[in-house]
Amino acid sequence: MKIYVAGHRGLVGSAIVRAIEAEGKHTWIGKTRAELDLLNRKAVLDFLSKEKPDSVVIAAAKVGGIHANNAYPVEFLTQNLQIESNLMDGAHAAGIERLLFLGSSCVYPKMAEQPIKEEYLLTGALEPTNEAYAIAKISGLKLVQAYRKQYGHKWISAMPTNMYGPEDDFDLENSHVLPALIRKFHDARTRGDSSLTLWGSGSPKREFLHSDDLGRASLFLIENYDDDIAINVGVGEDISIKELAELIKAIVGFEGVIEWDSSKPDGTPRKLLDVSRIKSLGWKPTIGLEEGIRATYQWFMSH
């Protein structure tokens, strides 16, 4: 297959490219934002009509952590809706047989029963701090299902858990929790600080998947999955933010004290995906958390 990876320079897209190149069976194409603005509907439709890839992977999105989601809900909602609809409408118009839309575990209800099964989608209220992003992603999942129902396309969606790895965003204003912690501990160690204050209580639990595992999972699903239900992709284990902070502190080599500012929001108390469906198909992750964080910190240091 010739696979168009939308967002090929990002955390997830770059991992999918690495997986394609490592497997060696398929080819890929990608365009930078300067070359193709995914918010420009005509440009997207013209590109897909001209290139006619065999498969499209939608790894492009406006993303960010709690602060960014809270501060810019308009952009998180409108830009993600436009990216999704432009790419899917363009893929339909070009007659593209396979498409993978990557959602997010934040689409599930804030107080969902744990571990979270795929069927729990739209069964409760969302986490308010990233509601705009979640609604945009839910819309993408539903658009995939609508295209399957109305036109019989073999399009699929996957819901990855919290991601980290090479090409992550380490900006303190916009990053997710794991890269933000790497950056904070690195900066504190560099300054020689005696303490570091982190947001929240440290009690929420999160599951973390290395982007290279998601890259391999994405290729696996394009080749092996064809179902209406959006499939979870994760490791099936979680860790408290406090435990994660201690692990990153040790890896980075920060020797000060961690203090917690419980006046700041925690977000969803727990978010662990049920990954029995994808494991039953024969896929499982291969990169352990400590190994993955060490490699990610090395990437951060060299970039």
C-alpha cells in the first residue's frame, strides 16, 4: 500500500512512519503544514484526488495538555473538526479504500468504570478540562462509522491511551503530563533547585504507551482490522502521577524534593483502557515504561 500519514512529523505520525519503514512492505507519503494546510478544504481534496493513496492515517490534530485545552477550547474544537472532515471527505471523494482515524482515550466518560471498554463511549459526562478536544475526537469516530454505514468503506478508528516518545511536545504551556514532567525535572536539575512543585495531588492514575508501540499497532490494524467499533490501544496497566514523577525524577537525576500543589486540577481520577480486544487479534506492546522514558529523555537531550 501507499499510505498517506497526515501529521507525519508529530509524535504519533512519525512513529507510524518508522513502523512503515521498519516493516518494509508499504510506502508512505506526507506533507508538512507549509506544503499542505489541513484546514484548507480545497487543498486537502485536491491533494488526495491527485495522490490517490491506498490508505490514509489521520494522526494530525491540534493537541495539548490540561492548560492548553482549558485556555483554547474554540481552537481545539473547530480546528480538529475541520482536519477530520476535510481528510475524510477528501478520502471518500478520491475513493480511498482504507482509512485509520486516531482518537483519544479522553473521549470516554470522566467517571467511566475501569478498565474502560470500547462500549463505554457516550455513556456519561466528559472531563470538563478537555471537553472540546474530546467532542472533536468523538465526532471523528462517528464520522468514520457514518461513512462505513452509508458507503460501505472499510474505515476504522483506534483509541490510543496517553502517548509519549520521540517528537513529543516538551513545551511547558502545551505539553501532556509525561513530557512536561521530563522537562520540569530536567530544568530543575539544571538550575540546581532544591525542590520542584507539581500540579495536583499526584493521586490520579494514568496509562502510558510509547509512540513506537502505537506506530506498530496502527500498521497492524490497517492490515488486520475491519470493524465498526473504535478499538482501544494501550498497555493495560496504569501508574499514579506521583509514582510517575518519582520514576522520572530518578531517570533525570533530580535530587531535590517534590512538592504537590493540590489547589491545581487533577483531571480525570483514573483512565485505564481495556485492551483485550486488540490483544485477542494478536497485538501487544513491547516497550516497558522505564525503558521508554529513558529513551525519550535521551531523545529530548539530543534535540
